[in-house]
Amino acid sequence: MSDQASSAVLPLTLEGLQAESIELYLRVIFNNLGDPIFVKNDECKLLLVNDAFCEMFGLPRSEIIGKTLAEKVSPSEQDHFLAVDRRVLQEGIEILCEETLTTQSQETRTILTRKNRFIDGAGHYFIVGIIHDISQRKLTEEKLERLASVVTHAHEGIMIMDASSNIIEVNESFSRITGYSAQEVLGQHPKMLQAKRVTQASYEAMWRTVQVEGYWRGEVWKRRKNGEIYPEMLTLSAVKNAEGQIKHYVSLFTDITAQKAHQDELEHIAHFDALTDLPNRLLLEDRLAQAVVQCQRRQRSLAVIFMDLDGFKAVNDSHGHNFGDELLVKVSRRMKEALRESDTLARMGGDEFVALMVDIDTVQDCEIILQRLLRAASEPVHVNHLSLQVSVSIGVTLYPDDSIDADQLIRRADQAMYVAKQSGKNRFHIFEAKNSKLARQ
């Protein structure tokens, strides 16, 4: 290769450029930088600005050069800018500060300005500055701060997981509800919080729903750090990127222990007698309807036993309702103990009770229980040093002696009870069905 050819590919150097060319290159670079740049003299007047500076202020150079920046901003910002300029000139230090800037268009931005001093060969002081518009970044930071504050102070527990379902963030309510600190759960799988009463199949089904539909909501049982099992209302959501890939999971949950307890209390009030805590008429009818279905499926029999206390009105009249209520509680407890564990004793109101016996084969099976009920009701009851005594008249109807519904079973047992009472009380009477399928003695 010749020397002439070699020189044609040598790199361009400053020595090879004319002064005019150097100024041209520097001007191109200066004006094509994205951030506004400026130079000021020792009177804080602008000597040089780039295109980005003119664009930020919405002014041509003719209205900028020779003016102070303070003349182009809001009056509330003028003193601040001039004070920073004077400090740079006096102390010769670089100053980096975050500021607000309101331009002629009344648009307020947040800027990060870096200013420094330099001295030319004649000893003149100048300020060189560069402005970086951080308005969008500040808005993003403020948004993130608000979101972080919401997450931190939310009453609901919040748990954020990565794409592998490992916990990467929790809030204060998470720790308050579960008892686990953030340090104890970060990097762990949320399955550590799963209660044993939740089956693996239902747990996996929940996660499949989230992955397919994007979210799942419902009641679940969880376990606190101290081992306590509690119910929570859970919303589990998948967070996807622009390509539809799951990047995170977000769990939002509320401890509903108090709500569940209140709900259980309301259900108990609706289905149980307030005085004796026995099932009431509503719950009895429900259990009787279910028992009839079971009898048909298993081809077994059941008995409905209607009971009315003998002599209870006399106790109420002589000693008052408080004594009568205490008597009802104690007698009902004894009668319940006389039944089998699978049987139901309900209070219909006043001194009337109904017992439901399932899975009986013969009348004799039923009569053994009936004798125990008679003894339980007739034993003396001690209330406030008084010995009170009543007895019980019992009527019984059997199913499936006749093809009748649950309501008719209770009414026929009630009719049989009146027969027992009219026959001398403290005894039982079994309703005589036309086509009895139960063996009798």
C-alpha cells in the first residue's frame, strides 16, 4: 500500500482541522445533546445556550442571550436561581440541586441542575450548567411512594410473589395477621401458611385457576405462626407483562375470624333454642327431612318422639319463671343424655320437646329409649335448695309405617302424646299405623 493510500485512512485529528471546523463540530455536538446546556458570565447573564435549552423555555435565542435566567422563570423561583449562581461564582464549587422550574408557558417541571465555575485566560469567571428534566421520574417516584404507602398501611394483608411463587414482599398487616415477620417468609413458598384442613387437590386447583383466568377469590383456611387455624378472604391475582407472561403473583387477604364467628352465632341463634341450646323446630324439621331420605336409601326405620312435661305449669305458677326455666334446662339435659349420640332432641317451645331416632330395626329398640326418657324426666330436680319433680307424656310415630311426610310424622307423634297424657301421664303411646312394618311385642 502506498504512503498516499495510507494517509487517506488515517484518523482525523484536531491538528488537521481548521478552527472554523472545530467550532462547527462543537456546535453540532452542543446543540444535539438532549439536555439543556448554558453558559453565564459573572453577572449571571446567559452567553450561550443549546437548542434543548431554547426548547425547554419555549423562547428563541434572541430573547435568551444577554438575559438572566431569573427573568425567564416564575418570580417565586428568581431569588433561588440567582443565589445558586452567585454561590458557584464566589466559592468555585460544583453545585447539584433539585429545583422546580416554571417557564413562560406556565408549565412547572422538576429539574436537576449541575452548575460549575470556570475561568478563562483573562481571569474572567463563567458558569457552565446542564439541566436534566426529571419531572417524569419524580412523578413515577411519587406514584411508587403512594403505592408503597398504601401497601404498607393497608388493613389487608398483602403478599407479593415472583413467577415461581416465592414470596418477595409482604406488608405490615401480613405480619400482624400471620405472626410471621418479613424476614421469616421472604424466599419461602406460601404453602407454608396452608392449614392442614385444606386438601392438596383444592390448593392446586386454586393455583390452576389463577394461571388460567388470572385471579381467584374465595374463603380459605390458613395457619398462623403459633399454629392457630383461621379463615381468611383471599384474592390471588397474576401480574403479566406485555407478552402475557406471568411475572408476579399478588395475594390480598383479610382475616375473617370475627365475621365467621358472628355468622356462626347468627346461624346458631336461628337454629338453636336460646334457653336449652337444643335444636329448635327449624333445625329439627331440616334434620327430619334428611333422615327420611336416608331411611329410604338405607331401607331402615326412624321414630319421631313428641314429649310434653307433666306438672310444669304448676312449677311456673308456684315458683316463677326463673325456677321453671332452670327446671327445663336440667330436665332437657337429662333427656338428651338418655338418647343415643346419633339421635336429636329439639325443643319445640314451652315444655314441649321432640326427639328424632334414626336407624332403628324394631319397636323394642325404640321402647328401651322411651323408658330411659321417662326415668330421666321424672327424677327430682334441685333448684335453689328446692326439690322439684315433673314427669313426661310421650307420643311416638314410626316411619315408614305409612307413606307420610315429615310434618305429618310430628303431628301424629303429637296426637299419640295426648293419648298418653289422657291415659294417666308419665307414659308413652305409639301411634298405630295401619300397615306397620316394625315387629311389636
